[in-house]
Amino acid sequence: MDYIKKFLGAKATITSSKWGFLTMEAASFTPAVDGDLIVHLGKPLEQNEPLVRIHSECLFGDVFHSTFCDCGRQLEMALDRMHHEGNGLLFYLRFDGRGAGLAAKVSATALEVAGTDTYESRMAIGVPPEGRDFTGIARYLQGKGIHKIRLLTNNPQKSEDLSRNGIEVDVIPLLIESPDEDVRRLYRTKALKFHHSIPRSCT
Ligand SMILES: [Zn+2]
């Protein structure tokens, strides 16, 4: 906790070869001992209704380009859109495996490769299929005087966690165009068992 307290709010601006200047802010929204990240592109906090993405870390998708999920591609699409607009706020949360953690995710993925869906795989290894909470994001936004956002998401839990905590949310869907069979299968599970808003054409 001291570690987080010491570095919370630290900022550094890096230059991304893809998305230009990105200001990285140290934050803490998850149980991760070394904290989370808020990525500012442009001046999102000065916008009326900033474009926001709440991304949960997915090492397999974000770093290793797993075809099994859409996480890495969603991250890229969100940053592409922010870059295009010139402004955006990305919360990079250390919720790998939807909060189950990396080791549990490896275990769940072994079952998924063998055909189990991403809900049942979590049940089988004894971790909650959905273990995330997004209310801390609402507190951060409120603290910055932001009460209305445009949120890139298919997950109603995110907009509900924010709305319940005083943030007005306009939802913008974030879907892979013509997904392949692995992602279609994931979308079917997300629509059926996690109640994500995913059009039938994508499943
Ligand atoms: Zn993923």
C-alpha cells in the first residue's frame, strides 16, 4: 500500500510510434500491488464529453496477439479512435482473466482450448467468471469534474457501475469487424452468459 501511495498520480509522457504522445498516469483501481495505468491522449479531461475506454489487461491478447479473444484488437481500435479524435482517456486495469489473475487465466485457457467456454472454464477452476468492479473509475472522473463520457464498450456492467456512481454514459460499441470463429464463439458466450451487447451478426 505504501508503494502505491508513494507513486500514485505520477505522470510520464511517452511517444508511441502508433498513437503519438501518450501521458501515462500511475493509478490504483485493482488489487494489483504495482498499480494500474491511466493513459491520456491529448487533453481528455478538458473535453465536454471525453472518449473513454476501460480496458482490462489481457497479456495473451494485448502482447501475444492471441486469436482466441478480441482484447488486443479492442485496445488498438480504442487507441486508433482516440488518436483520430485527438483526445481520449484509456484506463488500463490489471484485471487479467476478468479479475481472476494471470495464473488462473492460464489454467482456464487450457480448458478453453479444449472447447469449454470462458464462463464454464472459470466455474471449473473455482474462480468467479466476472470478478471486476469499475466503480473506482467513477470516483476518479468525478474528482476531475467529469460527469459525462462517451464509453467504448459492449459490457453493460461498465456503464452501469459508472451511471450508479453519478457519471452519465453514452455507449459506443467496440466490435471486431467480421470476427473469425474463435471470436464469434467468445461473443456468443459474452452475449449469453455475461449479457454483453453484441449484435447477432457478430455471433
Ligand atoms: Zn483477451
